[in-house]
Amino acid sequence: MAPLPSASTHQVLADSFVRTRAQEGALVLGAALCTALFAQVAIPVPGSPVPITGQTLAVVLTAAALGPRRGLAGQVTYLLLGAVGLPFFAKGASGWGQLVGPTGGYLVAFLPTAFLVGSAARLGYDKRPWTAVPLFLVGQFLILAVGVSWLRVAAGLDSATALQKGFLPFLPGGLLKAVIAGLVMPLAWKFVRPRTP
């Protein structure tokens, strides 16, 4: 695979629209609200405290669209708004307990994932399906890896049980979400004309 150009030659999708600090703040809040909306798509997994949700799709999409700094800020905003009582987490849940409970690791993992995916998008990895899908798959895997590690400790599970309850059931969905995001972002770029510096 040919090396991608340096970061200085690439914009993320949001760079084509942002002109003011207010617009930047609106995009960050929009990322938080998008994640909250996707969190309400929640499918219970029998025997697991962790539901299948749309959150992780929102995390990688917004991070790629906004870049590392704004993408991270969007997820920090999402977690803070959910923690202080807005019904932003899966199934309308809220509160600090969600961040420290058995499923808290999946939520906290949104932060490094947003930064990683946003940084890779800044390098142009979100512009072509054959680089975007692997990028978003890594993002999904990172969330699952951090989440299952946290679940193992918080719920007092052995490694095999933690994998069975908090990792393996989510691999097909993670793959599907990576493919969806990997097709959506390159398509979005076809309709955007990068702004010249």
C-alpha cells in the first residue's frame, strides 16, 4: 500500500465547514448529541450486562469527521453530560455510576478511540474504503478491548467469562459498524470540496 501524504496536506471533513469558534463548538456538541442518539439503539445480549448499541458507530464517524481534537472534545462532552444526569447513555441511563460500573470501560474507551480515529482521519485514512474500514475496525476493537478488561475487574469475572460476556458477542456488530462507517465517510468526501488554506 502506498504511503499516505503528510498530515499537513489533509483536512478532516469538518474543516470544510468550520469558520468560527461558535461553529466549532456546535460541531463538538453535535458529536455528543449524535452519540447520545445512537446510544438509544440498544439490543440486550442475554447473560451480559453490556448491550449492543449504536454508540461505537457514532464515536468513529464523529471522530473521523471532526478530527482528533474536536472528536475527543465531543466524546468528553458526551460523557460529562451523561454523567451529570442527562439520559445520554444506553437505554436512557445516566449518572457517574455508569462510568465506574461494569460497562464504564466501554464508555471511557470512547476517548482514546476518538483521538486515534481522528488522528488517522487527519492523515487521510477515512477517504478510501480500503483504508477506512480497517481504521474503523481498529476503533471498534479498541473500545471492546478496554471495555472487556474493565468489565472483568468491575464484575469480578475470570478472563474466559469476561470475553464471553463482553467481547465475543460484539465482534460481528463491530465489524458491521466498521464497514458502514468505512463506506459512509468516503461517500461523504465525494460531496465535500476541501477548503483551501
